[in-house]
Amino acid sequence: MEKTRAMTVTVEDHTIMHGLGAGVSQVVAREGGARVRQIGIQDQFGQSATYEELLEMNGITVDGIVEAVHELNA
């Protein structure tokens, strides 16, 4: 039987630095639990585009989230 691995994916439409994903990662690390993947604006200089374009550029889309889950589960 395949062993189940715990995983957590956080998604935020702003920087991942000091955001929800960072807090979740700290708790998970302290508890010794799941693998964590943070999806959001990476630590980078700001970019100009429409809101939808910025989400796309940073993988904050349905396809981006699904891809992250598949990578985390691999």
C-alpha cells in the first residue's frame, strides 16, 4: 500500500516573505510535519502589469497551483 505524505500548499497574492506561508512553514517545522510549498510573489523587485498578469507571472493560477501540488507530491 502506498504511504501517504502530508503536504501543505499556501497561496497568497502578495510577497511570500513574512506572509501566511512563512507562518505555516514555521509551525509545520516545529511540529515535524508536512512538506510545504509557498505560492505567491517571490522575493524580487516589483513589476508593472495588470493584476491578472502579475498573478500569471508568479504562478498564482489554477494551473500553477495544480503544478505545485504535483511537484510536491512527486
